[in-house]
Amino acid sequence: MSNVESAIAANADKLANEHGGFPAQEQEPPGMTGAMRPTPDHGEDTYVGNGRLDGLRTLITGGDSGIGRATAIAFAREGADVALSYLEAEQEDAEETARSVRRAERKAVLLPGDVTDRRTCAELPDRVVNQLGGIDVLVNNAGFQMARTHGIEELRDDDLDRVLKTNLYALFWLTRATVPHMRRGACIINTTSIQAYEPSVTLLDYASTKAAINNVTVNLAGQLGPRGIRVNAVAPGPIWTPLQPATQDADHLETFGGDTPLGRAGQPAEVAPAYVFLASPTESSYVSGTVLGVTGGKSVF
């Protein structure tokens, strides 16, 4: 194990409690990084770039915090410029992510807006092209969940709309608007979830969107392959991000991730390298239509 890998593993073990989880805590959605105890590891002190994404222009939705922040940091340290899409309520987190990108001497573009709005998605690619000159990598990472203890009879249309529009509609809308800007060699990376394979009863609507994203990923890979555009997905397992204290029962967090074979939840820094690999025009040039699991040992097949 390298020194960097040892540092990440040691930090993850330090952040998790003896049950694999975290102290009970709650936030209002969408959740903020600064209020989390402990603060997630995004690779700020551990990720070392090797120029694998030199000169690429990237757009990451949900790029303010969690997996999005870790991916933005990794992309920047690998030589990519980064545009961040996020909710206006997440401005503080987004600015911190942008500072990390700029410390890596790469461009950071802040693009607040709600991707559940079709017009916002339609306009985002043009805004990125205007500021970065193009789009080589699209990371459809924005997601929303809410643990529901009631049955489907009490599932409200407004709740269903928020989950489906954030996780699925936005992916379609944004991809549709971005592809015309993409040249041969570009790629799309979707964020799915272990929930597509091991769905939780309390996450019925969320898990359904993630299973759909798997199908969309394979379908798009077939459709866009002849144009030289690769499409893949990353399926994280339980990862310590603001979404957890903002959408889960506080007591659930004390054992969050403890049911994985590795016995703990993951840190965003442990997921970001999967996105780097799939974005790399050399390392994954023949990889398309696949789902790469980062799940602590849970199966994604």
C-alpha cells in the first residue's frame, strides 16, 4: 500500500466509529459540509495528481460537496478545469470547492441553479462552453434521496417529483443539451448507487432512479459510441456526505456503512479515483457501458 493509500485508510478508520458509522446528527436538506461531525475527507490532504486529465474541460453537477467535491479536487489535480453545478443554498460549499480547484491552478466556474428545472439544464452547457471553451467530460452527479418510513400509499407527488427530477430527469435534460458540444473522445459519467442492486425499503423512489440510471448508461453508450463518446457510471456504496445527515434518521447514522464487508462507510476521497479513471482518455479509452462499483465490498452484479 502506498503512503497516500495508507493515509486515506487511516483517516477513514479514524472517522468511523466502532460500529462503522458516525455520531447521530441531523440537518435540513440539502445539508452542508461544515455542520457534519466528523467532516468528510475529500482528498484535500491526500490526492496526488499525475496529469491524467490535462486540459480537459469538465462539468460536475452536485459539485459543491461530497462525491462531487472530491471529484472536482481530483480532476483539478489531474489537470482539468472544472465547472460546478449546485443549488443556490449550497453556495458556501461550492465556493470552498472552487478554492480547492484554484489551489491546483485550474479554472473553477460556479454555476448555481436547480437542475430539476428543465431550462436550467438546457442553459448549463452553453454557460460552461462560454467560460471554459468546451466540454470534454460531463459528470451527472446531482442526486436527492429522502428516507421514508411510510408506505407507498402516502408517497406524495411533490416528493416523487423532487427525487425523479433531480436524479433522472436532470440526467436526460443535461445530457441532451451537452452532447451537441462534445467532440470525439469526450465522455459522460453518471452516478448510480448500490441501491440499484440492494434497494432499501425506505428509499423506494431513490433506488428506482438508480436502477434506471444503470439502464440509461448502457443505452447511451450504445447510442453515442459511434460518435466516439464513452458513457459509464460509478455506483458508490454508503459514503459520508451531507446527503446522509440531511435525509436519514439520525440514529441510522450510528451504524451507517457497518453492514459492508469492509465494515465501515466510505469517504468521498475513496470514490473520486473511479471518476478519474473513467474520465481518462487514455486509461479508459475502451471502457464504455460499464458500472464501476465503489461499495466497500457490496456486489454490483
